[in-house]
Amino acid sequence: MENFRTAFRGKLLAFVAMAGLWRMAALPIFAAEEKAPPDTLAVFEFHGQITDRPPVEDPLFGNLHAESLQSLLTRLKKASMDDKVAGVVVLLDEAGLRSAQIEELRQVLKLVKEKKPVYAHADSVKTGTYLLLTTASRASVAPTGDLWITGLYLEELYLRGLLDMLGVRPDFLTCGKYKSAAEMFMRKEASPEASEMHDWLIESLYENMVAMIAENRGVGKDDARAWIDRGIYSAEAAHDAKLIDAVESREELLTFLKKTHGTTVKLNKSYGKKTSPEIDFNNPFAMLQLWAKLLDDSRSSSKSTRNSIAVVHVDGAISLGRPTSSLFGSEEGAYSETIRKALDQVAEEPRVRAVVLRVNSPGGSAVASEIILKAVRNVQTHKPVIVSMGNVAASGGYYVSSRANRIFADSTTITGSIGVVAGKLATDGMWQRIGVNFTGIQRGKHAALMRSSKPWTDAEKQELQKWMDEIYGVFKGHVTEGRQGKLKKPIDDLAGGRVYTGAQALELGLVDEIGSLNDAITYAAKEVHLEDYELRTYPEHKNFIEQLMDETGQKKKDEKRLSTRWQIPLEPLLEGIDPERISLIHNAFQQLDCLREERIMLTSPLFLLND
């Protein structure tokens, strides 16, 4: 028995010794698998213009500090999934953000906050900025900083008084009594229908804002409304009223961050951004090599063999043709030929499995809108098209969206405006006031129909109205067929030029879902059963050299598009005094440029909406 105990004790000791040796040998393996603690704070500075469409990346001129919304959202999501990132810092520095952009950024910041802390700081705050600021885990404002949580203000433009003073007679026809785009030329104040429509718009936007503030700060909606009605706060008063979490300078914020995450934590202010190549200006061939690399990169990107989702941007006023090019880039806007070619390209590209049409447009040319929609329908014979609406997707913007497989909108998107406008300005009275007369000779009953000499006769109006009603019928037909079984009311009760927010459009069946661009992309990927994919942006960006090389034979024809810049007396002074209103007036006269070229428009009313 004693021998058995001795043998057992020996085997047990041997086993323990072997286990100890195995543990010692395994320690380095387990140690290697341990993840290093996060040591970085990703810093995002929201400054300047945030564009809907990605800006041109040019190694010589850069992008003038502009960043696309999608780039910003992608970088934020990357930071949320990066194990090396301990938290996210958002510095709100007078960023030019619209309501739908704020909504999409807010959605992503909420997702980031679920995984790691988000710290937001601002020196001065307006209502829109406040919605982003308070989405963070901790919101702070600089000492003596001001917060203007004042709500929303909508202002409409009416030029009839000016036109009367000049002796100019506006003559416009519309389809739909709520189609108020022409009222700025025809009236001195809003029609009852326009007033009713703008009231329901701002009410929807305001209630959405109240709900966001209440959710962000964990208070009731009545409290949020009371904060807005008080309106103006110093940073200290806002902290006392619990609108923010701290009053601190940037230096004090840094001290707080180092205290929270350790003194060795690193601040990465360019997190997720592409690094620009360095240029050796001592090398006379350096610039040529840089351009060659850029051209090569653009070609190689189109040869990717990965499955992809194409994001095609319809951004800006919709016009016929293509933009003109210059050293500083192309004209802004959504041009039918450019977008048609992009859609045809993605339709034929086998690696592009689905398309997200990102629409951020108030509309424009009826013909251009139909060209784009036909190209969308061509894509749908090969693959699904999902629409993501941005700040505005109204009139022509809704027209090109109407037949998509699914439509996403932000709750604050401005959409609808299903109707048609045509018109002109009769200027004979203006010229006669200054002693200038014109004599015209014509052959053909309607040869002078669109001339600026006289208003239309009743017979001419009847002919124009027939044509416009035909276009209006086509528009309504696209909507009823594209939204078959989804519309909550008869089309005539939804159309007529009525404008809606995204939230209202969802209730009426004009859109399918409230969601961001990222939501639309995720949905598109699921539709075609993709998990691993890349995003491709269309129309493909071209720098100055590529633009000069691309189809220069068409340039002269398109140079006439929107070449007129309307000048207002004392404009430089007025732009300094009241730049927003001057910008609105410019937009109004640009619509006249389009009408002169296109004759008929699918455009939405112009107004200023400020927080």
C-alpha cells in the first residue's frame, strides 16, 4: 500500500510539473493574443462646407477643405469599429450643414456612442449644431460661448413689386394649385395654398427638431419647446439649464480627455483621411509624375474586380447636356448627359451588383428629368435601384426617384412638388420706359411664343396649358406606376405641386422608409446578397487634365448653359449686408435662365429655411 502511495505521489508531482511547464510555455502565446489597449482619440472637425457629392480630389489644388457627407460618415463608422480608438471627439466649427445632413450625422454618432464615448465641443451653437452637439456622450461649449436655440424660420421670395417697377410683366402657367414655384414672379405675397403648404412643412420640421432635442437630453417635449422659446443662452446659462454637460475651453477639454484616457493618449485629427503624395519641387518632372499617377489611379479604380454597390449622385439643379470644365472644376448641377452615361456604365458593369441613386435636387428641366429616369429604368432591367433622398428631392428630383425599387428619405427631406411650371417675362414696358423700342416680324402663328416682347394671348395660353397638362400627366403616371399599391391617397390629392417633408411623404406612401444614405446602401447590399463589397461613386470625378481630354468637341454647345450671372445694382454691397437673400434672388433668376432654354420646368419653390 505504501508503495502504491509513493508511486501515485510521484506521478501526481510529475503531472503538476508538466502542467507548470506547459503553462509557462503557453504564456507567450496567450500574451501575444492579448489586444493592445486603445491609445487614440479620433478627432473630427466639422468645418466649412459638407458636400453631398464627393468633391474632386486634386493633388495640386486639393479639395479646398470640403468633405463629402459619405466620407465623413464612413470615417466615423470606421472609428467606431477600430480597437485602437478609445473615443471620438467632434469639434463643431461653423460647419455648413443642412437639416438632412444633420439627421444622417446624428444617426451615425448614435451608433458610435453605443461602442465608445463621443465628446462634442463648440464655441458657438445654432439650433442645427445643437442637435449634433447633444447627440454626443458629453456636450461642452466654450466659456462665454453663445447658444442660439431659436427654432426655425422660413422666408419666401416675391419679385413682382420689382418687376412692376421695371415695367416687366411676368406670365406663368402651372399644373396644380399648390405648384407655387412661379409665385415669386407672379405675386407680391404667398397664395393661400402656398401659405398652407409652407405651414405644414415647417410644422413637421419643427416637431422633428423638438423630438430630437428631447431624446438627446432625456427630457420631455414640453421642456424642449420651452428651451427653444427662451432661445438665447450663454454657455454658463445653458449649463445651468441642463442644455449641455460642461463649460470648457479647448485646452480644458484636452485636459479632461487626458485625465479620462491617460496622459499618453494620442489625438488623430486626420483619422481615416487619405494622405496626399508629397511633391518634390526640386525635381522638374515631379508634377508630371504626379499627374501621371493620378491618371493611372483613376483608370485602375475602374478596373476593380470586387463586387460593388454604385452610388450615383443627382446633385443640384437638373439641366440638359453636360457641364463645362475649367481649371477649378466643372459647373455645379445634375446634367442629364453626364448622369445618363454614368447610369449606362453601371448597368453594363458586371461587378456593380446594385445601384443607390443619391438625389439631392430641387428639380429643373423636364426633358432632362425624363432622360435620367429612362436611364434609371434601363439599369433596373439588370439590377435594383434604391433611392436615397438628401436635403431636397422635389419636383424633378422626385420625378427621377419615382420608379425606384425602394425609396429612402430623411425625415427632414423636402420632397414631392409633383407639378409643372412654364413662363416668361415680357419686357417691352421696361424698354419703353427708357426710350428703347423693338419691331418684330414673324412667319408662323406661334413664332414669337417664347419671345420676351409681350405676354401670351389667351389662345397661346390654351395651347401651352395642353402641352403642360400632357407633361403633368406623364409625371403623375410615373408616380402611380412606380408607387403602385403604396400611395395612401389618389394621385391628384398628393400632386398639384404639394411639397412634403420626408416624414409626411412616408405617411402618404411617396417614400418607403426613413433612413440615411448608409441605410440605403445596406438595404441594396442585402437585396443582392452581398456581404463583402466596395462602394463606387458616379459620375466619376475627373480632374482638369482629364476634363480637357474628355469629349472637348461637345464643349462649345454646352458653354451656353447657365452662363448668365444676373447682376443686381449695388450687389457687392448687398452681398455683404444680406448674402442669403442675394443668393435666393440669384437662384430665382437662374430659374429664368433655365425656362428660357427649356420652356418647361419641374422645379420646386424657393425659400430660405434657417435655424
